[in-house]
Amino acid sequence: MKLLRTTSLLLALAALPVLASARNVTDPERPRALPAEGQVAVAWTDPSAFSELRFSGNRWEAAQGDWVTQLAEYLRKEAGERLAPGQSMDVTITDIQRAGRFEPGLGFRWDSVRIMRDIYPPRMTLDVRITGADGQVLAQGQHKLADTSYLMNSSLLGNTDPLRYEKRMIDDWLRRELPAQRNLAASP
């Protein structure tokens, strides 16, 4: 019986790296770009260099999940709805700092809880290039997004999406940078 328990424990421990890497954004086997689709191409640099991980109070917890891909998919969808027909956008995400932080000094039970304070706003850095239907570059540059008043928006009270603050920051940036050109192109 003791041998069976030891064998089971060893098998479970051997599987831990596989389980951890399956949900870890820094896994080198994970893609660093969304599959080509539509008018917007989104890629990202190595997430292990992102502020979210470098400055986290709990680096392991911050690396869990698929939040980089989720934010990239959201950005592609929302930007695609705002581009005029024929335009294309290439985005490279070079840094992400999610809203809130892990504060390890609060004790063992709180080390995996993301604490939301106004001093921990969401931030993103994007390299963006927009081209027209003729291939001419219409806009190009680096954009540093930040929502320093992310806790003051009451419209997110019922929203339980863990990326709600980052998505709202993307929405605000797109409204400023890309007015709804699709709607303007369709109107007479």
C-alpha cells in the first residue's frame, strides 16, 4: 500500500510541470501571435518581460492563465470593427501591466489575491502600424495606454470579467485613435 501511494505521488509530481506550463503565459511553446485573420494582426513579445510579471508580488500567480491571448483577441475584434474597408492594422504588444497587484505582505491567504488600488492602474504598450487599401502607411508609432482612474468607473460594477479594466482601456484608446470609420464609410 505504501508503494502504491509513493508511486501515485511521484506520478502526480511528475505531471506538475506539464500542468503548470499548460496554463502559463511565459511557456516558450505558446504562440506569440494570433493566427492571421481579418484586417488586424496582433503579436506580442515574450510575456516574461512584461511589467505584469517583472513587478508582481507573486510572479507564479501572475503568469497563470491565458490573459495575453485573450487581450490580443479582444484588441483584434474591437479594432477590426473600427477600421475602414481595405485598411489593415498590425499591432505588437510589447508590455502589459494588469490592473491591481499581488501584495505578498498581506499574509499567506492573500498572496494569490489581486488587490485593486488606484496606484496599480492597467497599462499597455503597443507598436501599431495602420495601412490603407493601397498599402500606404497611414499611421505608425508606439502607444502607451494607461487608465489611471480605472476604479472610478461605476459602469463596471456588475462585470466579473477578470480583464474588464484592461478591455475598457483598449476601448477608450480605440475610440480616441480610430473613430468608427466603418460607419462613416457606409454613410452617404
